[in-house]
Amino acid sequence: MPIPTLTVIDHPLVQHKLTLLRRKETPTARFQEVMRELSQLMGYELTRDLPLEECPVETPLTSFDAPLLTGKKLCLVSIMRAGQGMLDGMRALLPSARIGHIGLYRDQETLTPVEYFFKVPEDIEERLVILLDPMLATGHTATAAVHRLREAGAVSIKLAILVAAPEGLRNFHDAHPDVPVYAAAVDSRLDENGYILPGLGDAGDRLYGTR
Ligand code: URA
């Protein structure tokens, strides 16, 4: 069944860079660099509906009314630790956005999320929140993160991921049908350890060179 709030970003640059991330021989430094570039490209699509207003502008030749962002407040929230890999690129595109962090790890036995850190701006209810996590596997972590953001007052939330599993998309959509999801790819399925196939492996390990 199609997920009504899902946008798969099929731009050739996005797809090319995702393939570079998937390759197991891509080294750590290059992996970080490509994830940053890819996130920045995804940022264009995520911010497509930001409001503009006409403002008077003087060019070297004349005056006219030109579009400028109205100053809609933004907040980028990284689900640690792999979300940090997407944060750099998005932040370069949206330098005035506030930054939040949610520390959640997956219990390897139960695959359920355990929170160890939560810090977001106090005025989060006034901001469009872009939640960042490269992998949507079971969807439990992103689902828990959105619950916590809502408890903190967030009203307007978008989820940006690189690779989603169909199971994760369904679980997330069942819990939060009003949160739009932006992904670079929807892969085949999860393996018995909860990894996405074909996927790109453990995004955190590949970003930081751990195992
Ligand atoms: N988290 C990852 O980093 N990779 C997966 O494939 C699934 C969850």
C-alpha cells in the first residue's frame, strides 16, 4: 500500500551519491563527505514549501519586489549518532536553524529504542522541525523521537532519511500519519538483525569508523 506522506527524492545527484554510500569500499572520510552532500541536496526538497514574501530590492540597475524567505523558524533535530552525519549538510543550507539532539539507541535484543539524551530549543512549538536519521529500519526509533518532540511541544515535523525499509515506513506512518517522510530510497526489507537490505550497513559505524 502506498504511504501517502512519503516523498522519494529521485534526483540523479541524490541517487548517485546514495550509491557511493552503499558501496562497502567507500572509506570513512568519503562516506562522511558524501552523506553531507547528499543531505544538502535533500534539503532543497524538504524546504520546497517554505513561505516567501516580496521585498523591495535595489539591483545595480533598478528597483523591484523580489522573493525572500519570510523568516519561518526552523529546527534541525539529529537522532544521534547517525543523524549527525546528515546535520552538517542541512546546517550549511539552513545556517539560522536551531539545532536539537535526541540520543536514542536500538536495544540489540528487542530492537526497541532507549533514550539517553534529549535537548531541543524551548520555542520548538514555533518552528518547523526537520528530524534527521539516515536509516528507517523498524521505524521504532523515529516513532519514539517524534513522540518526544511532540511532548516538548513540536507541532510541525518532517522526517528526513536516506534509506527506508517498507516495514519501517508502515510502522512510522501508523504512529504518525501526519508527519511527511522524505527518503532517497525505499529498499527491499529488513534482515534478521534489523538491518536494511540492500542498505548501506550500519550508518553510525560507517560514519565514525567504528565496528
Ligand atoms: N541502522 C543502520 O545504521 N543500518 C541499518 O541497516 C538499520 C538500522
